[in-house]
Amino acid sequence: LQGRVCYARRLPMMTSADPRDRYLEALSSRHLRDLKFSEVTRALRSLSVGYVQKREERGLARALDGRGKRAAFALYYGARHFLAADALIRDFNLGFAGTGRRTTVLDLGCGTGVCGAAWALRSAPKAHVVGADRSSFALHEARWTYGALRIHGDTRRSIAEGLQAVRQPDGVVMGWTLNELDSAHRADIGKALLPWVARGTRLLIVEPVSARVSPWWAEWTAPFEGHGCSAHETKLKITLPPKIALLARSAGLGLDPLVLRVLVSNAPGGGNGSG
Ligand SMILES: C[S@@+](CC[C@H](N)C(=O)[O-])C[C@H]1O[C@@H](n2cnc3c(N)ncnc32)[C@H](O)[C@@H]1O
């Protein structure tokens, strides 16, 4: 399942000039093409109860046991996480620019690839992304995301393979993933990331604010705070495209602001890319 994506598939010609808007339109078309809106709505309701609220065993692989749920995950969670990551990368000024070389971002637990892709788009030139996940569906969708956004991307089938894929990445992102790992795995990842961060790798870790989901947060993040990172709680109001917002409302999900915990590198010197 390792694979490199170049520019094989491009976004269709659409009205907005912003590649983010065009990506979200293409995402909707992709996942609503062969399924009824009501099927995806039902699947989203069930996914949000089983995977997100009850945190059923075996994570995503078990949760995505039908086409509707796969579409709901890619569409609703993909869009939300893409827009949230984009806003965080902009607000914390994490984009790479003026380095004189192509930068690389490692996206661990990449899902459909949206966090790494958002970072690549906020860098000039666009960063290369290596996305790692254990779900083959997620990796398939991540490759589609990279192709649709014309980002150079590779995928790896595990976080361990992802950590070995790059000698020292310029950035590492883990969005809504650390809470799915057991404590030993989480500790190993912390140990692997710390030396990189000490040598200048930029970091973005995103988790929901929840004592139930991330009781380990303060202890896990503390060592990074001595290495130019800081932990924050932040509230983000994101605007989903109308069709995805309707899907959420129909599934009974509110459109409240996201309340997030982030661990992030402090004010990097490179400045924002324009993407
Ligand atoms: C909630 S999703 C978040 C995905 C993506 N980062 C995003 O923001 O949309 C968590 C992801 O972590 C992946 N994951 C969980 N445990 C993993 C493990 N042990 N190794 C690799 N990936 C894992 C899941 O397959 C899933 O794609």
C-alpha cells in the first residue's frame, strides 16, 4: 500500500479559486456520487455514536464497516479536520516558506490525509507529505486527497514505518489520533518525536478537550514544552460547506465550535506560505 502520488488526478474545474474550497467540493461529489444523502446521514449518525462517542474496540477498521460509514467519515470528519488543521496552521504560523528547498511533513495517523495536506497547502512551495495509517481505506483516501490537491505525497502502513520514512521531517502532525493509541505506543511516539523537535522539527498535535479521551495530555506534552513547544486550549469556529453542514444537521450533530487541545511549536521563524 505504499504509494507515491503525483499529479495524476486533478480537481475538476469549479467556481472557487481557493484550492481548499475546490477540494471540499470534489470531496462531496466523490462521496455522494453513488450513495443517497439519507444513507450517508444514517451512517454518520451511527459512526458518531460507535466510533466517536462509545469509542468501540478496534477503532476505525471496525467502525467503517460499510460504504455509507466510509463516505461519512471521509466527508464529515475529513472536512472538519481539514478546516480545523488549516486554521491552526495559519493561526500558529506553522507554514514553511523561504527555506529554499522542498519541506517534508509527516502525518501520523493520517486518516484521509487532511492534516498533512492542509499544512502542505500553507507552505510555499507546497510541502511533501508522508501519511501513515493502519487503515487501508484511510490510506486510499489519503492518496486521493494528495492527488486532488496536487501535493506530492507518500503513504506508509503504520506509524512505525512513517517514523522511519524520513530522517528528520520539517513538520510532524498528529490530528485526533494519539487518543486512539495505547499508553505504551503513545510513549514510544513521544520518545521518537522529542529529539526531532529539539533539533527544530515543527510540531502540531491536536486532540479534543476531554478528560475522558485524553487524560494523559499534560504528562505527554510536558517534555515538549522545554523544547520550544507550548500547549493551548482553543475554540475554533469552522464553516463547513453547505452540503456537509446539512449532512451534519440531518445526522443530529451540532455545528458548535470545536474545542481543542493543541501542542504546537512556538512562533517559528519561517513565516506563512501562501499556498
Ligand atoms: C480520528 S482518526 C483521525 C485521522 C486524521 N488525522 C484526521 O484528522 O482526520 C484517527 C486515525 O488514526 C489511525 N490509527 C489509530 N491507531 C493507529 C495505529 N496504531 N497505527 C496507525 N494508525 C492508527 C486510524 O486508522 C485513524 O485513521
